[in-house]
Amino acid sequence: MIVLDSSFLIGFYNDRDSHHSIALPLMDRFLAGEWGRGLLLEYVFLEVTTVLLSRRDHAVAAQVGRILLDDDDLEFGPCSDLFLEAMQGFSNQTGTN
């Protein structure tokens, strides 16, 4: 199992990020199972979606958030009882950012 870091996920999902080209082959290796399942902690998830919201827009942040939560290759590590409710509210917003 590998713990996923926000800089890797942001680099992968944001094609404008300076680390995007480095993150692409690393994601291929992860998806090929080279390091086992991924552990995605709530704090990392929150940082990824917050950065994507500020650097891209609400639609990108919400879409990536949903992809990460629905991914069978990831085990999500919640840190708060309020997370799922808050994520649902965020996903349902229409952002103008």
C-alpha cells in the first residue's frame, strides 16, 4: 500500500501544473499495481480539491473529488464524521471560481 500525496495528485489532475509531465508516468505505474493499493487520507483529499478549486475551477475540483472517492484502487481514510456530508454539499454547488 502507498499513501498518496497531494502534490502528486494535483500534478496529475492539473495539466497546467509544472509537475504534470512527471506525474503522468507515475500514475501509470500506480494504476498498474506497482505499489499496491493507494491510501487517500481526508486531509490530502481536501488539499487536492482546494488547490484545484483555486487554480482551476469548481467543476474540475468537484470532478476530481468524485473520481478519487469512487476509485476502487484507493482506500479512503476519513478523519472527520462530517466529511461525506460536506463533500456532498460541495459537489452540488455550482461554482463561479
